Amino acid sequence: MKQLLLQPVDTFFFRNHQNFTAGENSSANTIFPPNLGTIYGALRSAYIHQKSSFTRFIEGSDLPLKEWMGTTTSPGRLKLRGCFIYANRQAQLPLPMDYQVIKTEKKKGEQVEEMAYPLELICDKNLTSNGREYCLYGVSEKKSSSSSRAFVGFEQWKDEILYRRGTKVYRSSHFIETEEKQGIARDWETKTTREGMLYHIKMSRFKSLESSDQSGFIVLCEEGPSFSDVPFLRLGGKNRPWTLQQLPEKLSLFSLAEEELITRQIEESGIARLILLSPAVWTEQSSYYKREKNSFKINNELEFPIIAEAIGRPILLGGWDIARNAPKTRSQAVPAGSVLYLKVAKGQSSKLVLALKDAVLSDELGHEGYGWAVCGAGNEKNNEEDDNV
């Protein structure tokens, strides 16, 4: 997959779905990282601006542009796979939610750290409240933190998928710092301030965790044109400028040997963990998440019973509809890091691992990067002996 590195020129912010009008709702609520639609729209706009014009894009008269960027009502061939925080010279991936996160005890004045330990899958109806045979059980009685919106460096994340030993995790505050900004709305005709139009917002900037660190976002592009001669884009609130760099190397999550190891682990345990790397839209009549049957369908040939879940609270999706020149209808998505435990029959493991390499498991917005998933092995006690790659 092609990798695009986005880095801010100055401070930045990403607003959530709540209303923000200076003088009325004077405090803006921000989110981090942004939704995938924000990244997709910024890349699309930057390419249109650099290669053609928005007039020709709206008219649909530039055929090469139309092929990649589509029209105001339909996407083109540009297809993202996902977007991650990039820091410490590697992508920071979402922690799978089937982990118990515990804050370490520190002396006064020392920074608190968080450690994540894999939950145990136990077969006992007496422990469940949903009628299922299996449940996920914490390994410690200590007070836990949420496993949602926790991040793990790529190499450590991959090690956890393969061996599940437990890992240190980070929150977004480890990668960014915020600064308060207060201002007043401006009348663009008179060039003067507008009385009573104060606003307040938190601006963000990436921390320099290492002297050679290039922090930002890493965008994985499954299909798209070259962005090598698109040096800038505008992203987030106030259309702040960011640099865009197309990296020469391509990303592959697992080597062939690691995929074979995962396949063997699933074949031995008969249980797979389907892990979302990006959010997914699963509607009431989803093509993938079958609520009535309590199963998950990968494609027309592969469908597996769900025996346990670790799913976070849904996130709201919105955006701007350029065709209607109005806000998009809001929808909900299952957050990244959510995990489904699937019962896998003998001989199906290799088919599952292979199918997930190219699958898009989202009923909507797959071209924006929604519905990217990988799989690892699960077992009932999480104490099987480690294998070597």
C-alpha cells in the first residue's frame, strides 16, 4: 500500500459534530485523530487544486481527474485503506479492545503509565449476561482504564497480534500538546471585529518525541494517482496548511511467515479474533455483521459464528456534501480497535487470513478507508505456548 505522510505547518484542530458559532456556542469541541472522511476530502481537494480546477471537477470535463476523484455525487478510483498517527518513526495503531488497561502506580510527581493485558476468553454461561457461552474476563482486579482510544507502536502492535504478552499503551496526549486560543470574529467587509463574537478553542501541535521525529499522519492509499507533485493540502478547522510527502516504501502489515503463524494458531485453537484497524459502518441490515444469526460474513463463501465481542461506543460520522452544499446526514460507525471472536472450523483458517488481506468490511464509505480489519488467534485461556516465526 502506498504511504502518504501528512505534517502540519503550524497548529491545527479538528472539530466534532457539535454546533460552533462565535458569540453563541463560543467554545468549540475538538477530536483527535480526525475521521477518515476529513482526510479523504483533504487529499481529494489538494489533488484537484494541483492538477486541474474545481470548476472542471464540478463540470466533469477533465476525464483523468474524473477517473481518480470522481464527481460531486460519486467517488472515483481513489481508495484509502486507513490513517494512523505517525510518531517515533512508525505508525501508532489502535489497541485492540479485548485488553484490560491498568495504570501503573508511581511515586508522587512521576508520570503515570498504562499497561494493557489481554482479556481471557472463558466458556461459562454463569459469567455471561447475554446468554452466550463465552465471555471476556479481566486478568486483574485493579481499577481499569478504557481500552478505547489507546495506541500502540506498529512493531509492538504486531508482536501483540502474534503473541499477546501485554504492552505499554499511549493516549493522544502523548503525541500532541494543546494550547488555548481565544479570539473574536471579524467582519470581512469592514475589516473590524464584531462585537460580542468571542470564541474559544484548543489548538494542537505534535510533540517532538525524538530529535529526528517527523510526527503527523500516515495515510495508507490502496489505489490512487501519484501525489509526489502535490506538496501541500489544507486539513482541519480553518483549512490550516499541511505538507504532503509520498513515501518511497510501501507498507505490509505481516510477512508471509507471520501470516502462516497466525493461520496455524487459529487452526489449533479454532478461534479467530477479527480486529478493526479502522472504523466500520454496520447498518441494521448489514452485509457483514449478521445480528439475527449472531455471525459475521466476510464474503459469499466465509461466514463465522460470533462467540464474544469487545466493541467500543459508536462514533458519529458527518461531513459536508459538496453536491447539496449542505451537511451530510450523520451516521454511526463501530470504532477502530473493536474485536469480534469468531468460531472457525478446521480448514477455514487459511481462507480467513487470505480473505481479510483485501476485504473491506463496511456497508458504507469503504473508499474512505472504513472497514479495514486483520485477524489474530484467540483461545479460551490465552496461555498457550508461543510459537516461533
